[in-house]
Amino acid sequence: MFQVPLPLDRDGILFRLRFTTLAVGTVCCPLFGFLFCVICCHCAHPRYPRLCRINFALNVLENLALLLLTYVSSSENYAIHENAFILFITSALGHMLLTCILWRMTKKNTVSPEECKSYKWKLLLFLFNLVTFSLAVCVYFHHNWYCEAGAYTIFAFLEYLVVLSNMAFHMTAWWDFGNKELVVSSQPEDKRF
């Protein structure tokens, strides 16, 4: 059950969070996922720990590249934006592929229906992301070489599909952690009346 305390401020603010704290927390999410994977999941495969570390690094790079893409637009500095996008897409595709590989390594015997659904969507979204990105690259170069009308619009549409399928891939955590809870509380104290 989700409980929210009543506001104590006179201006009625229920919850306040600085954006910088939110940004750091967002980037730290892969760290917590990695630690959960290392602590709670055990796999007998000898390459599993190294692959987990690589996957963690790819996820951190993906998030850092997204932060860079957010703060540096292509009109401000095209070279930085282009390199941030290359870093984002390579780390994102690598993370997606490695996540699917790691899932297959660890989930061979006991698989719940939610886990099975999660894996199928992960695999489907990875393949969709890879195909749409490949098409986007083709359309992008076609646009730069021939300057045909509408080519950049198709590229932009495909780019949105890449971003949305990436978000959907990460949203499969809904099934991975659907029965888990995060509880933040303080130590009980003696109440003084």
C-alpha cells in the first residue's frame, strides 16, 4: 500500500525533489540493477560475472549518452551530438543483446509466465530496435547523398521508433520486478505524547 504523509509546509508542497538528484538517481538505476543481479542471481556459467559487468557498463554508457544528448543539441554542437548518439545506439543495442543472452543463461529451468513474457518482449523489441535503426541509417545516408523530399521525415519517424522501442525494452522490467517491492522507512521510535 502506498502511503503519503500529509504536507507539513504551509504552501502545501507534498514532495520536493531537485532535478539534479533525480538525474543522479536515474543514472544510478543500472547500478542497483547490477547489484541486484550479482547478489540475487547465481549462474554456473563461467562467463556470467564478466558479461554482467559488461552489461552494466553498457547500460551506464547508454544513460550517460542520453544525458549528453539531452543537454547538447545538434544545432549547438553537431560533432558532440553525433558522437553521443553513436555512443547511445551502440551501448543500447549492446545492452539489449547482452540482456537477452544473460536471460537465456540464467532462466533455463524455472520460468514464470511473467518472466517468459518479459523475455519474449525483450527479444522482439531488441530485433525491432535493430531493424528500425538499420533502416534509419540507410534513410539518413540516402537523404544526405540525394536530398530527396521526405527522406528526412522518414528518418525522423524511424528515429522516434528507435527511441520508443528502447524505452519499451527497459519497461519490460515491469514483468521482471513485478512482485518486488522497494520499502523506504525509518527505524521505529517510541512515540512521545
